[in-house]
Amino acid sequence: MPRLIDVHTHVQFAAFNEDAKEVIDRALANDIWFINVGTQKDTSKAAVEMAEKYEKGVYATIGLHPIHTSKSYHDTKELSPSFAKATAGEEGFVSRGEEFDVNYYKELGKNSKVVAIGECGLDYYRLTEETKEEQAKAFIAQIELAAELNKPLMLHCRNAFPNLIRILNTKYNILTTPAGVVHFFSGTKEDARQLMELGFYFSFGGVITFARDYDEVIKYIGLDRILLETDAPYVAPVPFRGKRNEPSFIIHTAAKLAEILGKTTEEVGETTTKNAFKVFNISG
């Protein structure tokens, strides 16, 4: 069993084009396993291809991120400096819109290294009204695919928890158990309660090392339903704020989570790893 598992990262993204192997080797050398999360066709395929190169320790999810169901602009304020430099320079970039191609993702999902469907869900941070319908359609299709392939969901939700929970309440009974993970959870205790009733777990990343907004909901959820993530290349933890994030940095998030919960770092590592094994059906 590894020391830690980063359940949500993106080492297949352009930010790592020049040194992905070194980043992966660094994580594995530190006994840190990780799951590369797909956000569109190309990044999903790349995540699977990267995972296939390693016997164990590197896994993939496949899916269509809600912001990619339509064209969307990403400014540099939402990107790490290195990520912005690698992909778009100083002006940000516009991502292409994509329809969820069920057959394409179904074929990818048959790969044994694919441990979840997503990241999928709803994101109402920056959108027009018509894109809400597009997001919901793609989300429901991915719930149905997860059920068909008997895999959990990797959920993304921003400013949309009531609608996300409403959709899940109409579909959750077709999902596997555990139902999946709500990554970078930013909801309320009531949101957490309802999602826990539906069988979901929650992952937290580097933001908890420098923002105290998450402490109370973390205590409410409890370690038995929490996993660790980096969301690299984004949101690096203290002491790496402003730099490109990577899976090896998850040790700092684990230490902070231990402090918040009054546990040892070893307890956090053992429990969150067991949680990841359970949710994603990974074995040591």
C-alpha cells in the first residue's frame, strides 16, 4: 500500500509536457500514487496512455468537464503561472466546446487502468443560461456511463450544488457503491450531508493549507470520507504557492489535514489511502 494517493491530478496536461516523466518518477519514488483526471477526449486519452506505461501507481479517469461542454475562456488568474506560460502566455485561452461522445468514452472506459468517469458535473461560475442545459445533458450521460461500466464518478461542482444534488437524486440508484468523489469540495455541511447519503466521498487539496474556509466542513465530514488531491498543476499548497503543483506536494496537504482533524500524518495517510482503494477499486 502506498504512503499517499493523489486522487485528482492532471500530469497529462500541457504544463508537464517538458518533464512529465520526472514528475511521475518523483511521486513514485516518494511512495505516492496518483490518478490523472481527464477533462475532454484528448486529455482522457492521454491519461489512459500515461497510466498504461506503469504497472501500478498511475491510474486514469475519463470524462468531459462541464466547462468544456461549450467554449469557455480561462484567464491567467485561474491558472498557475507555469501552466499559463505552457498553454497560453499571459492572455489566457479559449477552450473548445465538446459534445459528450458516449461511444468514444465507453471504449476508453473498458481499459483496466480507468478507475472512474469524470471529471463531470456542473460549473456555474462563468456561463450563460443556455450552457446549463448542455452541462446537465453531459452530466447525466456520464452518470449513465458510470453505471454501465460499474465505475464511480469523479465529480466537479462549482456554484451549483443544489442542481447537482437534484440530478444525482434522480440517478444515484443506478450508480455503484461507493458512488464516487466530489473533488475540491466547496459546498456546505448540508450539501455534504446529502452527498454522503448518496454514497459520495470528498477530496481536498492545497487550498486547505492557506485558507481556513474549509476547516469546519472537513471536521463535519470526518476522515473516513475524505481523500487527498492536488488538482495539479493548479492550487499548489504552502510552501509552493504560485508555483506549478505536482503530486509530490500532496504531503503538505496531508500534514495540514492531520492538523485540522487532530490526527497524525500517518493516520491521515493510512485512512485516505484505504478510502481511495475502496472508492476506485484499486489494490496494492
